Amino acid sequence: MTKLKSISKISNWFPGIEEPLIIAGPCSAESESQIFKTAKEIAGLGKVKIFRSGIWKPRTRPGNFEGVGEDGLKWLQQVKKEFGFLLAIEVANEEHAELAIKYDIDILWVGARTTSNPFSVQELADSLKGFNKPVLVKNPINPDVNLWVGALERFHKAGVNKLAAVHRGFFPFEATTLRNIPKWEIPIELKSICHTLPIFCDPSHIAGNTVYIPEIAQKALDLNMDGLMIETHYNPNAALSDMNQQLTPGQLGNLIDNLIYRRSTTKDKDFTNVLEALRSQIDSIDQQMLELLSQRMNIVEEIGKFKSQNEVTILQLRRWEKIVDTRMKLGKELGLTGDFIKKLLQLVHKESIQKQTEVMNKLTSSKKKE
């Protein structure tokens, strides 16, 4: 059971804050002029109240641009004074947190690499005790919801109640179209664990390319996420980090204008009645589906007994290949995607093997006792 309770609503973080929250700014603070030009163009949109920028950049290998450090915080102070932005930066250790507080940074976020290390998270949580600043925790690099929850709990235990999660996708072990795999089921599970926890989406890091950002941003809003963190640079082609995933301020404005903001609920009785009728159909189908799966597993157990009696192996490769081939063809004819069918079959097959293993072990044990 999660210990995340009494999480403050976003509307209570700052006066006049609106949802969904849009956080925008460059991946990295590179120079005073770059920060000022980008902030000026974003401010001109009149649609963004929180300006973000990386001050320290965790890089996979040394030698790449690793941020400008404390100088960037001075530039951000000028941006805040000139344009009235709230400021958000990433912090990865106690020194970063202390400097963020010294330079009056409004929102702190914890990066994916830091979230993956409980020692680093605890150090940050301890350093922020007594400071009433919002903390955004990005998901860990790998899709481990418990590690994500654990990081959030560490900050909450330290007294941080202005807390939110940021979904930025998960590292793929093989090359994919997107930079990071969305695995939307993970933030959905997180929301199920803690209903009151705000969750933002970072479509820039999921996409890795500006082409995919609009689709991912819309998907996040359709899943009722509370806001977006979007990397924006006045001249992305000259950026010192992540140039391919940074929008120009003009592109950001177009994105915001074209997003569809849907309600999570409605008081329309006709809509509610139709939705409930459709959900009742789903409930009925789910029940039938589970009953059929139960019947299938009963037959699997009988097969396990028969194989055990005849000393035949559990895995029958030709049979498995035939199942995949015939069910894939049938599923596609019924309008289901190949990826969905394959994953479903693999889950069912895994459970079937487990059932047969249990049956065979039980029968073997009985024979030994005899």
C-alpha cells in the first residue's frame, strides 16, 4: 500500500496556476543570450507560465556538454524578473538542491537516472526538508513502477506534499522509432496506486524527434494527465544537447493551439447513460472471456496429466507454432493487431506451461511417495 497521502493539488501550488500545466524551455541553458531569446519568444505566446532549463546535464559519457552550472541560475533569475515566469530545473544531488533554493527556483524535477538510484533520491529528499517547493519525479529508466513509487514516497516522507510524477518513457534495449518507449500502462498503474498524485508527460524525451511530439502530447492529455513538459529552443539546430527533440517557440504555440482538451467527466445524462450501457457490454464480455480462459486452463491441466502419464515433454514446439500461425491469421481477420494477438498468446501459453508444470510435479511427487 502506498504511503502517498495528502498530496497538494496543482491549483494550490501557485496563485493563478491553470491545468493542464505547460512547462517549456530549452533542454540546456547554453548562454545568457540563448536563454533570454528563448524565454522572450515563449513569453510572447502568452500560454506558458513555467520556464524550464537544464543547468547540469547528466551525460552517458564524459566529454559532451554537461551544462553551465551556477551561471545558468543567474540567467534564469533575470528571465524570472523580466518575464514573470516561474522557474523549473533538474537537480541530482544536495549541492544542486541548495543552489536551486539559493537562486529562488520555484519547481525542482528529478531526472530518470537519479530516480533509478534510491541513495541519490534519499539525499535529495533529506536536503529539501522544510522547503515548500513542488518536486516532480520522472520515471526511472526501466519500467519499474515500484521504484518510481518508492522515489515519490521518499520525498513525501521528507515533508514534500507538492509532489508530482513525470512520464518520460523507458529506455529501449533495441532501436525503435521513438527515443523512449511510452508504455502508457505504467503511468496508468501509478495513477491507480495513488489517485490524487498529479502526473505530467514529457513528450520530448519519449519522442526524441519533434515529428512525434504532437501525437504523444495529445495521447497524454487523452489519458487525463495533468500537464506537459516540452523542450523548446529559439534555434534548435544550434542546440548543444537534444537538438532533434526541441520545438521552436512558434511550433510550441501551434502545438498548444491544436491540442484537444477533453473533460475527465461530464454531467450530461444522455452521455452517461450511453457510456454505462457500453461499459455493461464490456463487463459481460470480460466475464465470458474469463470463464472461457478458466475452461481452457482446465483442459490444459488434463493435457498435463496425459503428458505426465506418457512421459512426454510439456513444450510441443510444432503445436505452439501452429497455434501462433492460425490465431494470428484469425485475429487479423477479426480486426485485431498482430502485436496484440502475439502478446496475448504468449501470456496464455506461459500460464499453460506453468499449469502443466504444477500438474507434472504433483504427479511425480505422488509416484515417489508410493
